[in-house]
Amino acid sequence: MLRKAQENLSTIRTSRALVVIVACLAIFTDTILDTVVEPIMPDYFYRLQHPNYTGPIINHHHVYKKPMAVSGIPQSPCNDGAICLPGVNTKQSLSEVSESKQRAKQLEQQSVILGILYASKTAASVISNPIAGYLSDRFGYSLILYIGLVLVFGATIAYAFSTSYAALFTARVIQGVGSSFSIISAYIMLAETFTDNTERAKTIGLVQTGMTLGALVGPVIGGVMYQFLGYKSPFLLIAGMTVVDGVLRLLLPRKSELAAVEEEEDYSILNFLQDPYVMTTAVFIFVVTTTALLVWGVVPVWMMMTMHSSPWQQGLALVPSAVGYVIGAFLSSKLVEMAGC
């Protein structure tokens, strides 16, 4: 029985399906952690700045207006026998409206700070991407995968227990570095496992569904769990997913256990910058990512100020854009297969 279990474990470790699952989970975990904060942070950060306020940030308010006749001529005062609206504490209503407008203004001002918070993750990734690539080439992707896993897990726990902007910023930067180490090494693992160009392109398109699914469910999970289960709940859930991913990564074979890959001539960064295909791809990724982040960063606050929406509604509003990613990921893999690229 023990020998059979070892044989089964060896079969699983050498299975290319395990490589695809681990890579997909790595991208999924990073993306869901990246998008889960979108409907959470506008409300949560405001309450960090105003710990004594427990009510809704923006409310519907009906300012008392003097009743008008059908003809447009003002009605006479109530003591003249005219029909009047039920008694309204005008002074109190105006005070509530003034406070709501003030909170809306503060919410609008904090959007700049939140934008910097969101950008810090990408800035950290831009710096650490070349480092992750170099280390993966120098020491193998297995070690870098685990470093990325530890950093992403640490960032998730830091998110859950952050009670200041500095702590949130630190967690975001750690996530950016962990994201680079995890995703870059995952793509290197895929490239070394799937050596046929057509098969590799098809597999990468399939793995990209991890990102699209993360973008699809992240905002919904964040908004719903934050509103009904509390701030920490979505991050603890993602931490659990990271642990599962870590167990699967333990099963991965070492680089030496995989089929030997022919060493290719080193392709310098300067050559990449001069390659029109590489630069065209970079431009496409830049445009798509910028558009998505603009939507994800602006929509929640705009919905709070104009629609008085709750966090779960804000998360649900981001679903349609993610649905397009899901459709595109499946179509791209199929089109690549049909084209035979």
C-alpha cells in the first residue's frame, strides 16, 4: 500500500496538470486579493479616519421645500387653512444634509490617497519583476514560488489586521513584491513544462482564467463579506486559499525532475525593448490594465456619492467588466489554437 501511495504521489508530482493548477491558483490568489479591496477601502478607510462615526457615510436626504400649488403659485401658510406637508424639523434636516455633504467632500478628497494606495502594489511589482525573473533563472522557480507564496500570505494577514493607512500601504507593497515572485516564477514554470509553442500558448490562455475569475469574484466577495461578516472575513478566506496553494506547491517537482530544456541564447533587456512584438504586447497590456484599474478605482466611490450604494452593491457593479475578461480568456486560447500560432 505504501509503495502504491508513493507511485500515486510520484504520478501527481510529474503531472503537467498539477503545474497548470498551481500556476492558475497563484494568479487567482493574487488577483482576488487585488480586487477584493476595491469595494472595501472607501468605506473602511473613512471609518479609520472617523472612528466615532458608525452610521452610513452618504444618506438620502429630503430637504423640506415650501409646498407649491398646482398652478405654481405658493400655497398660503398653514394657519390660513391651506393644505401643508406633515410636520418636518427643517433645521434638523438641513443639518443632516450639511453633514452628509461634508462627508461626501471628505470621501472625494480621500480618493487621491486611496489611488496612491492602489498604485503602490503595481509600483512595487514593476520594481520587483526583473528581480523575480533573475532569481528564478539563477535559483530555479520552485524557491521563488515559495517566497512569493509567503509574501502574499503575509500581505493578506497584514490587510486583515491593518488599522492605519501606513499598515495598509505596507501590506499593499508586500503584496506587489509577492505577486511578482509568484506570478513570474509561475510563467517560467509553464514555459519550461510546455515546450511546444502552440501548446504553451493554449495553456497560458487557460491559466489566465485564474486572473479573470479572480477579477470576477473578488469585488463581490469583498463587498458582501465586508458588509455582512466584517472587515477581516474576506482576507482570512484568501489566506486559507493561499495555504491550499502552498500545499499544492509542495507537490511540485524540482526543476531537475522535469524534462530537460534546451538552453537558449541569453536575450538581453535591450533586445526585448527593440522587439516590435514584445513592445506591441506591452502596449496592449498597458491599455487594458489601465482601463480596468480606472474603472475599479473610480466606480465604488462614485456609486457611494451618487447612488448611496452599499459595499456589496459596489462589488456587484464591477462584475460585468470581469465577465468580459472571462469570455476573452476562453476565446483567446481557442483562437490561438485555431490559428496554430
